Amino acid sequence: TPAMQMSIMLKQIRASGAVMVTASAREIGMNGFKFFTPDGPVSAEDAAEILEGALNTTVPHRLVKKLDLMSAYRERLKDNILEFMGDDVALPLLGLHVVVDASGGAGGFFAELLSSLGADTEGSLNLTPDGTFALHEPNPESPAALAALSRAVVEEEADLGVMFDADGDRVAIVDQTGRAINRNRLIALISAILLDKKPGATIVTDSVTSSGLAQFITEWGGVHYRYKRGYRNVIDEAVRLNAAGIDCPLAIETSGHAALRENHFLDDGMYLVTVLIVEAMRLKQEGKELSSLLDGLREPVESVELRLNITAPDFREAGRTVIERVMDHASYETDWHIAPDNREGVRINFDLDDGLQNGWFLLRLSVHDPVLPLNVESDVPGGVRTMLSKLLSVLDGIEDIDISPIRAYLSKN
């Protein structure tokens, strides 16, 4: 998918538009299309217009020409690494051991690319495309999916591991100890690299990022800007902020979608990993580990994500009604603090165990599904239970919303 986006900009290609056929991580039997133009990916409304036009257009003939797009994209990534390393050494990654897990998707070529630049990729996994994803789901957020990569990194005594999703636009990494660096950790890592070069920048993330991450970005000299869930939402907001004169080099979701301004704000997991690998090489030359940049990142003591199904025919209206009810309740409860950067759903901060704003929950409407995702984090033991109990008292009795996941969590904890 990143290569298809780049086809419009690569000098060897210069396509007027591109269509990626991919189901990404969807189950067997499904497929989808991602449309790209010189102005970036198209919106849902634009896609509907394109499809409508295709249904009503008669094409007299077709001219099909095969194109080696992947070689052009691969060479661009290679040039990026050579440029970032800042020297004329033919094998700039010599001495770095990276285990690549392509998840049986399209990203297996990345291991060979690293090898061609001197890196040791022994122990790499799932490099051959396999649409059944037999060994694990291609999801960089999944602990189970990352388990095999973690084992391989430890067994091979590698410097880091890299895992791509099916079509290469999402990524997670594993440090030398086998610890997963995804979600908040991944955002913190790339933020530290960018802010070390230019303090004061604004980092746009989705709405479910932790309070510890916000503190980390601030301590590195940056500004944390939470926005709506959905990778197109965070990218579009970053573009808007830059147009308004705000220095914003990064838009990133906890899912592993990431877009950097220096890479045209393309949703490109492989470019992100390229930046991380170059930094890992530099730090190794200094006798340091890439994961050392995460020192000081405060992790939550407890966290959970629950999904509350909406059964109403108009699920969006029902979801908005629930969110408004919670917002109204928070307006008069002294220990419920509406977050100042609440830009999606309702995010409430709590003062737990005589602390100050050391717990929070976010209730929002899913981007696509009839679901209210509920994220809860606490910096003290038992805090999640306390906050869920308070929320349950507000939601109890509301029709068309399944609150059984809250009851189930409270019954077990």
C-alpha cells in the first residue's frame, strides 16, 4: 500500500492515480480498494463518486502495461537509508541485526533490502506472501501476533525486530529484550527522535493515547495533540495544523498507522521503520539501545478496552445520545473532569486515591461499527474498577446499549 501511494510521486512512475487491491487484515473472502490521487487518499464520498462513475462509464478498450513498482519503491527506501546515515559507506547497516516478520503479507522484501545494506536478518519470519495468515494474524497491536517475533529476537540476540501488517502501512517493533514497542510506546519512540532534532513540535495522535505519553512528549519539549480516531483523521488534522503555521511533523495512531511530514504525510509503515532502524544503527555506534529513548515513559498500572454494542437501528444517534448523557453527568460531578483536549466522544479524568488526574476513561463512537469503544486507564491499582463502577451507574438502564462487558469486568475484578 505505501508503494501504491508513492507511485504518484516516484519519478520513475509519476502515475496520475493509483488503486490498491487489498483486504489488509480482513478475513478470507473479503477484498477492498484504496484509491490514491496526487492530493492523497480519497474520502469516502470521493470513493462513492468514483464507483458510481465506473458503473456508468463504457470503456471502449483497455491498455494494460506491467510495471515494476516495487523495485522503484525499494530503491527509494534504500536511498532514504543511505541519505539518513550521512556517509558514503556501501553497507551502512553492517553490524545491526534486525529480525523482520512480514506476517505473510506483502512486506517480505524489506528483509532483503536490509541485507543488501549490510544488516543481519537471520531469524526473519513469514516473508513469503500467504493470504491465509496461517501463523498469526497480521496485526501489530496483537500481543499474540508479536510473540513469535519476540522469541526470535531473543533467540537470535538481535538488536530489534520489525513486524508489518498485511499491506505494509502499519508496524510495530520489538526491542532487544523481546519487549513489544507498539501503541503508546511506538508513538513515544518516534516522537523522541523527532523532538530531539527539533523541540517544540506538535505530535498529532488519536484520542486513545495515554496520559503517560502526553507527559513524555511534553518532557521531550513537544506538544501532544489528541484528535479523532482514524488514521485519515489524524493525518488530515496534521496537514491542517501545518497549513495554519503550527510545526507538526508527525500524525500517528496507536494502531501503528504513521505519517511523517518529511514523507509527504503518506501512511507508510515502512518509511517509519526506516527512520527507526537508522536511529537504532546510530545509537548502536554510540553503545546505546534504541529502547533507551523510552526511559521516562510512564506506563499505566491498569488498562482495559471494552466494546459496548449498539442495537438501535440508528446506531450513530443512539451513540451520540449516550455520550451526551455522560458529558452532562460530568458537568456537575466534582470528581469527574472533562479533559481539556476532548475532541472525540467524552474523555473524563479522575482523581484516584487522593491523587490528581491519575485515571481516565474515553467513551466514543466507533468510526465504522455500531459500537461504543470504551478505553480506561489508571495509574493506581483498582482504579479501573472504580471508574467503571461510576460509569455503570450512569449507563445503567439505557436501552439499545449493551453494557454487559462492564458488568463482566467488574464481576471478575
